Amino acid sequence: NAGVTQTPKFQVLKTGQSMTLQCAQDMNHNSMYWYRQDPGMGLRLIYYSASEGTTDKGEVPNGYNVSRLNKREFSLRLESAAPSQTSVYFCASSFLGANYEQYFGPGTRLTVT
Amino acid sequence: SQQGEEDPQALSIQEGENATMNCSYKTSINNLQWYRQNSGRGLVHLILIRSNEREKHSGRLRVTLDTSKKSSSLLITASRAADTASYFCATYGSGNTGKLIFGQGTTLQVKP
């Protein structure tokens, strides 16, 4: 099993450009998550999807949109990138419910100039 | 705002020594989890402790939870150079919120 995969691994954007980060999992998990990680800030939740067909805002949703395409895939879109969105983005997945751990992808390092 | 605060922010020890990291949180929880992140990689789950548990072990890891003080600690015994990483606590709220809230992490360096 590949686990959680993310594409691309690296991306450089100019301010105002748009892009979509892709995430897929092959563990039959119900829930999927997008986080961003900035130096000294830990992980902050952007959006999550508790189950197929639902999405909810996390702590820092402004400037982002998400799509739960099917049970396996959860994408994150930046419509108009800003330098403040320079970060490392992680996708994660888990089974639905409290007592399950999350499995993380390798991350996408995004720089907005 | 983040739920967990970790202490210390950075820790440097010699191989063979024990490493202790602490996590405090603010609201009631269903469980608390610890994750490890090696440089440039995604997070890896280490251990989950439920709110009705006080201590849990996994190999060289020992986690304690004190819900009255809203705090947890992670002890790594007999540290190895390969334990060098960042360690994060994460809390799952008691309201079945469907999400984890992560602390800012402790960076551990184990010198050979």
C-alpha cells in the first residue's frame, strides 16, 4: 500500500497564481485532512472531510478551497496565492471516530513569491 | 488558536539518556496522541492515550496523562541518535469534533 500520497512535492508560484494540491489514500479511510506547517507554529488545520460528501473549515481556511472528490481523494485549491501561503502542506487520513490515529503524506513545500 | 503547548521547545541529550517532553492543553479531551516528525518528512503516529487512561507504554516510549492538570508527558528511554526528530502532542476534543489540535512541538537532538 502506498498510504497517503501528495502531489506535487515542491511548487513555486507567483502572487495571484492558482494551483491545486492533490492528495490520495489507499487505506479505505473515511476522514481526510489538510494542514499547513510553518516554522515554530506546529500544524494548523485548514479544512477536513469527516466522510465522503462532507467538508468543514479548520483553524485557518481563508484563501483555500477543498474538494472531496471521492473516498480516496481530497484536493486543496489556492485560488489566488499570496506570500503568506508559503508553507509546507500536509494531507492526512484516518478512520472516522475519536480513537484512530492519522496517517500523513510526505508534504508539499510551496513557495509564493 | 492551538490547544497544546509543549515544553521544552528544544532538547539536546546524549545517546543513552532519557528524554522527557511535556504537553499541556486547555479543554477537555477524548484522547491525546503523540506524533514524531523526522526532518523533511510527514508525521508518524507514536501512541494514543485515552482520557480514562493514566499511563501507556510502547517499546521505549512511556506516556502519562493527568486530566486534572490537563497535561501529558512523553518519556523516551535509552535514547538513540535515530530518535532525533520533532515530537508533537495532539488532542482530540471530548465533543467528538472530528479533528486533532496539534501543539507546537519539541525538537529533540540525540548526540551520538
